[in-house]
Amino acid sequence: AQSVTQPDIHITVSEGASLELRCNYSYGATPYLFWYVQSPGQGLQLLLKYFSGDTLVQGIKGFEAEFKRSQSSFNLRKPSVHWSDAAEYFCAVGASAGNNRKLIWGLGTSLAVNP
Amino acid sequence: KAGVTQTPRYLIKTRGQQVTLSCSPISGHRSVSWYQQTPGQGLQFLFEYFSETQRNKGNFPGRFSGRQFSNSRSEMNVSTLELGDSALYLCASSFETEDTQYFGPGTRLTVL
């Protein structure tokens, strides 16, 4: 069955510390992978996406993610977290580059940032 | 350019009632999609409208319906509300179906 797992429901880091949010997927075809962020009272915002090519992708707000096919993972990283990064982060997988309607979504990881 | 706007932001209804949610897409965007977000199920696709026609549909009962107007604004209607319909309903717009979607802040629906 197709699925996306975000093992960490909640993570707390200190401002300035590095961050890694985990995402594992189960998908029968070549996956298109996405990370979104949802701040309180805000809609979902696309951070980055991977379709092919270099397995390390750069996104907005200083985020990057690495696709590891052998581990079926697409972990999100940031070298130094800012207080404004506190939000809910969602990983998603789909079969096409832009058709978000058929994405399979993880349940999210809530990130808290300590000053 | 203004983002996607949704009204109202919060709603409280009782079981059996019906509700209508509104979404105004980014200017120039013709595709509007609706999603239901709950803690247990995550984000689930409801339907997409493009140029006033339903283009894609998720696996929701017929109580969930929508429409799109000529100015691309969209409404979503839920009839005979159930407790399980309590959720954050997100609207997203894009120029074309295959383009990146931009999400609104959502409407928080509580069914009592």
C-alpha cells in the first residue's frame, strides 16, 4: 500500500541548532516527493520538491532535503533553525510532477523552537 | 498579488445542518482544489474545479459538493453535517492543474 510516514509527531530544537525531519514512503512507482510547511493560521506552503536528478534538493527558507531510494526516505534538513521555523511540516509523495491532487500525505511533524 | 482567501475562517454548526465555505483564488488562477485536514487522517483531497467544471474528485460522499463561478471563485457545500466532518478545510489555487498549488489559511469547521 502506498503510504508516507513521518515518525516524529513532535520535535523541539533550540534556536540555532540543526534540524532533521524524517520522512519514509512506500510507493510502487517512481516517486515525486514534496515537503510543505504550515504555520499557525496559514495555508500550506511548498518548501521543496524532488522529481529526478541530484538527490539533494534545495528549497526556500534555507531548507534542503535528500532523497535516498535505498532507504525510501526523503528527510528534510536545515543547518540552523530560526524561531520563525516553528510550524507543522508535511511530507508528501505523488506520481506526477505537478498534480498535487493525487498526493499521499504524511500526518505531519510539529516543530517547536526554544529561544 | 493577493493570496488565496477563504471565508469564513471559523464555523460552528450542529449535526444535520448544512454549510457553505467560500474560496477566492489568486488572480488569474483557474484551478481551485479543496482539501479536508484532520489530525487522524491528515490531508485528503475533496475535488478540483477548473473553469467552472469539476476536473478531479476524491473519495468523499455525495454530501460534499462544490462549484466554481466564472470569476474562478469557488464554494464548497456540506449537507447533513456529521460530527466527523469537523476539520480544517483548505482551498488551493493554481493556474493549471499541473502547476504548483497555493493554499489558503483554511476554514475551521466544528460540528457539535
